[in-house]
Amino acid sequence: MRSNLSIRSARIKKEGITNDNNKFLLNLGNEERAAVKWIRTVKYTGRYRRSPADTKWSPPEPRGSALSERISWLERQLAHSSDIVFRPFAAEFEAEAGHKGLIVYVENMIDTSLLELMIHNGLMRREPSLPGDASILAAENGKRSALAGVRTTTSLRHAVLAVLQGQLLLLFDDQPDIRIYPLRKVETRAITESTNESVIRGPREAFVEDIDTNLTMIRRRIKHPALTTEQLTFGTYTHTKAMLVYIEGICKQELVREMKKRLGRVEIDGVLGSSYLEEYIEDNPYSPFPQLQHTERPDVVSASLLEGRIALFVDGTPIPILAPLTLPMLLQASEDYYQRFIAATWIRTLRFFFLFVTLLFPSIYIAITTFHPEMLPPTLLITVAAARETTPFPALVEAILMELSFEALREGGLRIPKAIGQTVSIIGALIIGQAAVQAGIVSAPMVIVVSMTGIASFIIPHFDLGLSLRLLRFPIMIMAGAFGLLGVVVAIILIYIHLINLRSFGTPYLSPLAPLRPEDLKDVLVRAPWWKMRTRPHLHGTASDQREAAIKLPQLPEGGWDGD
């Protein structure tokens, strides 16, 4: 005979779990009701899921200020960390000789020379007599008031988080205040030349992984009190530091509020890079087109801030996020503004032309050779037909095989060591292309088409846009192989409809082309001279349009040169 507890447990399992009628829960106690709800969660979701809010670290703190109690509390919280150092000492003040204190820090994150010089040696030194009501920590504060970044807290939880970020704690017995010293040992990569956005003219430096260094590089360029930085923290476990940077008076507050609103919804256990946050704040996460700009150049970020945009820096990554973003911005390179406007306009025109080449060239070739051969001149038609005579595959299969091979070579060249990566990409493409033509698997014109398409994709200055075009190339090729030029036209229309409906923080993605703003076209298809660009681009986040005072066209001085 089973006990009453076993019978009741069997009843819970039979009725409470399999039956979704919540009236059954009314007959149960609080603990049994909670157990049934938990089991239902496991049943329907497959596992028990905790939100990041459930994992927030908030243990109760000791009420007293006795050093022994706080040491015990700290040791309980940090007992699993063998690299955290607890260093007790006795501060020898004349008023209270041997007053007990404690230093807490992470062993490999503290600059030990600063530790010995500023904290330990100073506290062991005998000081003048103190007034009877003066605290030990107040005297220590007076000695260390010149040290930048030193702060005080009474919360042990905040103090522990500061230790884990590489700072040092100083505690005294019977003193509730805890002193936090910024003695973090910063080991960062040296500032080097940008590898992804190289230029011939212009600055060569690029961001590094340390957020403080990156902000300093921006401050060197924009020396104005309107440059605003706001600190944010992300990650329940990582507590990653981030900075929102904008210029007050140029950037609209609506944009700042919207950015903060979207970032405020982020609840995640850890953030290790800016790309983690990108997917939370972009307008359309399912769009193949990038809606936030990435760059590793300080001059690009500075120029964007001067246009009313906003930048998001994340500690641990050298690539900040810029918003809002439009499609023409992805076809602009920083070098356009460091060379004469005539050359920059010519190069920018080439980029717009090769954008369509990298997106449509294989599809147009497939459509014409498969459905519309009469559109080719007779001589060219005979040449193409002769080249494809021994090819066993249709043009669509040829193109897909060659494109996949080219993508594999491109990806392989990125992953293998840099010393041989470029050699493998170039030599591999030549050898595979020649061998495929000689074997009769693909035709020579198809190799030329795919090669020209790959070269055109290298001209796109931003990698994210180039990747989007490479992804869209495959469905357009399938449409061309199935319906000919009609399929290509339909694909272009669908992409255009998607682009005109796409937004980046409220800014139309095709702005200023759609909707058309003629006053902003001077920095889109062409790069007008600086004395012509008197206003900033009209973005959703731009508060002030005026960029420079009205000046006249450069001309010879009146009366001519001396001696004329």
C-alpha cells in the first residue's frame, strides 16, 4: 500500500502534468503548484530556461563594517578564483598604530609597480597624528586625492565587480567606505595601419581592442565640448563596457533616445563584440543588406559624427558601429575625401557601375545564352556556341559551379596563413579555371564572366555590402536560368521594393536617391569640392544642416599677379 505522499505525487503526475486545466492547481499547496508549473515548462519547452535577469548576481551583504565580516563575505564570493589576492596589512598611524586593512585585487590584472608605489608603501608609512574624530580612510583619501579615477563605494557587490574589471580595493576595519583604485594593467595591441580599409593618402592608424584608446583617438580629432560620451554596460557575466558617442547639437536627440531604447532591451549573458549588439538594434534583421556601418578608421568615425550620426564603441573589439546608414554611404571610401574631387568622382562612378556588374553579370550571361541568343552579334554568338559545344552542363550549372569554386577559394585564402593565402587564391583560381576549361567541364566564356564578377566585387569598398551582393547573386542566377531576362527584371524589381522599404533608424536606405533630395546628391554619385558641400547630408538624426559658411569659388586676385 502506497503512502499518501506517493498517491498525491501520482495524482500530480497523472492530472497536473497531462491535463492543462488550471483548476486542478487550486487543490494543491504552494510548493506542489510550483512543482507542476515547473514540470509543465520542461514538458513544453524541452528544458528549463532562465532569463539573464534570473542570473544577476545580487547576494546579501553583511550589515556591519567589521573587517573580518567583510573578508569572510568576499572570500565566500570569490572562493572559486585562485588568482584573486587578499593582502591584509596594518597601517601604522600615530593615532592608531597597527590599524587593520585589506587590499584585494586580481593578480595578473594589476600594475604591481603602481601597487607598491601608490598604495602599499604609502599606507605602511607612519603619518602625523590625526584628530580624534578623523577616520583612517579620510586621511588616506587626502594623501591619494591627486590620483585620477579613484572612487569610493559602500557596496561590496560593486566593489567585487570593480575587482573583476582589474581595479584594486582598499578596506579598513570599522570603516564602511571602500576605496577603488584604477590600477588596471592595460596590455593592448599597438596602433597599426588599417588592414581592411587601406588608403594611399590620408591617416594610416586604426582602432585597437581597448575602448579608452579608441575614444582618445576620437578626442584628438574632435576637440569640442559638444562631443558627448555615455557609458553603458552589457552582459550578465561579462559586464562589457560600451560607449555611445555623438556630438550634441548636430545629432538629434530623437536618434540618441531611439538608440538607448533599443540597447536597453538587450538582455544577454555576455557581449564579446559590437556584432553581438548589431542584431538587436537593426531595423530589419532578416534583410541581406547591412543597416549599420562598421569601420576600423578613426577618421571615418569622426567624419560620421560631424554629419550627425552616432557611434557605438564596445570594449574588446576594434570595430565600432555607426548609425544611421544608407546604401550610398557603403559606396564611399575615406580616400575619396583626401584626393581631388575629379579623381574621387571618377572612382565613385566606377564603384556604382561595378556594383551592377558583380550583381547581374552572370545572370545576364545565363539569360542571354539560354533564352535570348539572338541578342548577341553573330560573330560573338558563334564564338560562344563553339566554346560551349563540348560542355556537358547548361549555363546555369556552369555558373553555379564556378561561383562556388570562387567563393571557396576566397574563403580559403582568408583562413589559411597570410603568407600563402594570396598565393593560393590567385594561383588556385588560375589553375582550376584552366583545368576546368581543358577538361570540358566549363566553357572559357563562363570563366571570363565569373572572373570579371569576382574582380568587380573587390571594388566595393565595404565588405558587408560586397557579401550581400555575393549572396543575392545566386537567386538572381536561378531566376535567369528559369525565366531568362524576365526573371532578372523581376529579381531587380523585388530587390528595389525591398530597398525602398528598408530603414536604418528611420532614415530611408536609398536616401537621397529615394526619396530624391537634389541638394544631397553632391556627395553620392559624385564627390563635389569641399567649397560646394555647405550642408550636411539630410539624415533622420541630423539636427543642424549647416556645415560651412558660404564662400565664393576660388579665383585669381583682382588686378592679377604682381608683374602682370
